[in-house]
Amino acid sequence: MTTHATQPFEHDDNLQAFEQDGKILIAVVDQTYGKSADDDWENDREQFRVALEHEYDLRFEDGNVGPGADLPAFLTLLQTEAHVPIWMLVSAIFFAGKPLLENIEAWPKLAKKIRPLLKRPAFLNRQGAAVIAMEAIFTATMKKPDALQLLSYRIVHVGEPNDLSTMGRHTEIAEPLPTLYLGFVRHIFEIDADGVLFRVSVDGRETTILRITSE
């Protein structure tokens, strides 16, 4: 088996991998859950985890992304510095709500690395969701913007309405969630791309985008 040059996971209060220095966390849902007897599940689960590691050449840890209701998953931290060495700086500027004028090409590069992992049911942390949201904006504008700025970021529960057109404007940039909650929330971004305002919802593998009129 390949030896992965990964850094140790940091952990939240639920003893799960957490956002670490701006790294992108991907939680692939355990597709063996509920499909075998309890006596067999542990073995089936481990086989699935090992298969993920072989397929993506990444380290995966056991995890859970369902508070109050189990949603077993396997967690990995994308080694962003291997693909975009300045990603930590780019993401820090972005989530500080400052205009981003350089290294815009980092977003599509990372989107290409994340997309293969989303062929299965999966959830993303704040960093990963931002990359997928930006991918949607690049697609909508059909070009690489010259300037980007995060105007707001919020988290809504999956049970809440998902009509982007009825959501009010927001100004705060929320802190990252503990991993345990990722399976039950949607990430909502408001991003200015070359003066055009977009609202983007990222819910697991599902992305919805709306161009809105600035107020």
C-alpha cells in the first residue's frame, strides 16, 4: 500500500478531523452503513475505507457527520499545498472578506482535485464548499474573474427552505463548523466577482447559484 505523506489530523471536541490551517476536508459517506449485519459491518466498513485510500491515494479516517443521528463517513484532508502552494494565503484573504486580486487560478485547480471525490455522497467543510461555490461562479461567468471578494458566509440547516432568491442579504462571515455537523447543513456564500454579486448554496454534492442585484 502507498505510504501517504500526510500531516496528522487535528481533532475537534468530537475526536474527529477538523479544519486545519485552511485545509480542505472531505467527508465521504460510508456506503456500507445499514447494508450488512452488525457482525459484518465493521469488516465491510474497513474494506470500503481501504478501497478509498487506494483509489485516491489519500489517508481516510473514521468519522461521523450527523449530530444526534449517525451518518458514518470517512474523512480526508486534501493536501492543498501539493496542488496550490499558496492556498493557505489565498483562503485566509478570502475568508477575511478582503478583495482577492491574485492567484485566482487556485480555485479551478483545487476544484479539479475535489470533483473526483464527489462522485460518491460526500460533504465538505467551509474551505471545500468555497472551492465548489467558486467553480459554479467561474462556470456562470464563463471566464476567470479578475477580482473576487467574499461578502458573507452563513450556514443553514438542511430542513430550511433553499430558495436563494428569498434569502436576505447577509454581512457576516461565519466561523467553520465542527465536522460532526457537516452532513446536516448547507453552506451559503455571497461573492462579488468583478462587480457581479452571486449567492451560492453548497449542499454536499449539490450546488445552486443565483445572480442577484446589488443593493
